[in-house]
Amino acid sequence: MILRNIDELVGLAKFRGRRRVAVVRADDAGVLEGLRLAWHEDLIDPLLFGDRARIEQVMEQIELDVDWPIEHTDGDDRECARAAIASVNGGRAEMLMKGQMHTAELFQAVLDKRHGMPHHGVLSHIAFVAIAQYHKLFATSDGGLNVSPSFDQKVEIVRNVIRAFSRLGYSRPKVALLSYIEKVKRGDPETNEWARIAEMGARGELGEAIVDGPLAMDLCLDPEAVRVKRCESPVAADADAIVSPNITACNATTKALLLEGGVAAGVVVGASAPIIALSRGDAPRIRVYSIAAASALS
């Protein structure tokens, strides 16, 4: 399977059926608008957590007349997050979504040893991106959680990407390891670490995937750059995912693509269920795409 665009990702999520999403602090108009669109597209059934009166007030303000269940919580944001996480851990919901609360507080609750979500390795953010200049959907990681990942964390971020594409139905996703150059430079930690991870991929230690790097950004996506530079990588100009060396490189790259007209869907992976942690500035349609991505992965 190869997904060519965001619409095909949404279509896959619809094909797999509605998912129940637990929403932490659901008293936010933007969050509820996104949920409304995703609900109308048969993607999800929301389970709302937070102060019932505030949630119902916002629903009335945006004229959202639905009978979604609301789990009233009296405590602070962490208490609300704990209740929503318990619903996921108990099987009442299949994914978690951040509402009107700080991202750091949500993930503190997610990673809590007693009451959090089971997870393997590290949590990482994946953005599924579609641009007109590229022939298929691709992912970037990690532009949201791990600031300056260690070697071991980079390995886990790559594994998370491979697991995600496996859940989407890919047999051997192509993963590019992004750097400023496509050669290993002596004394340069970044390119040497990518070379080690590429070797791990070749030995099958990371899962069913083709992993290569270091690769410069143009070689990840542009066939002409591959031709001019005579690059023989099996991943070059055909990457399903691009893993960056740090959060700044990934975040800047992804946002630059969006400023040029691209669209994206973001989801946090690595826990027992997908987590949707959107920015307050994200448009309702981006929220729908992200919900669809989480639904397809759950």
C-alpha cells in the first residue's frame, strides 16, 4: 500500500471504522469544531472530559447540538487527563486528544508511572505531509517532542515511524535520515550516527523497512537532485518518511512545506494508543486530518 495524499489517509481511517476518542479538557471551541467535522465524516465518537458546565457552554456558543457523553471532572488539568487516560487504558476509548490544556501537562500525565499510558521506547511526533511537488504522502519526525534526541532516542524515533507505516499497511516503508550532506564525515557525530542507524536498518534490527542516510533534503524528495548528484540510494526521491536529527530541523522543514501550500496531519506515537496534541492555532480541517491519522493508526 502507498498513500498518495491526505484524502487517501482519511479514506483509510473511514474504511477502518469509527474510533472512540477521549478528549482532555474539551471546553475549547476549536477542539469541538474539529471534533464536529470528524464526527460528521464518520471518523470518531467523542468522549469528552472536563467541567460539564463549561463544555456545555462552549457547545451552546458554537451551536453544537449533539449528545456526546461528557465525563465531569472537578479537579485540575492533570486530574482530568488522568481520567481520560484511564478510559483509554480501560478500553473505553482508542485514542487520546488534547483539549484546552498545556501540552507539557498532558504528557506528564501520559508518562506517569502509576496512572499513565503504557509505552515502549520514547514517544515521538509524526507529521504526515502532502505537497503538490511530490508523488505521494510522506512523514516527517520528530518535530514536536524530542528536542535534541540522543542516539538511542533517534533509534526509537525511527522505530516508531516504521511501526506507524506498518499499521497503515506498508510492507517496507522507505525511511530517509536527514542531514545537511549525503556523506559520512569523519568527526561529525550527526552523519556518523545516521550511518550507524542505516546499518541497523540493513540488518533488520529496526523492523521491516528500507532505511538510508545521511541524506540531504533535496535527495529525499527531488528526482532531479538525485540525477545531478548521481545518488544511488534506494530511498532517494522516494522517501515515505524523513527523520530529522533534532526538533528544530524537523519543525522548520515541515512548516516551510506547509507555507508553500502543503497540508499535514500530526499524531504522537509510541504509547499504547495514538495521541492527538494539536496547536491552538491549527485550523479545524488540520484537526480533522490529524484525527484521521490517529484513527488509522489506532
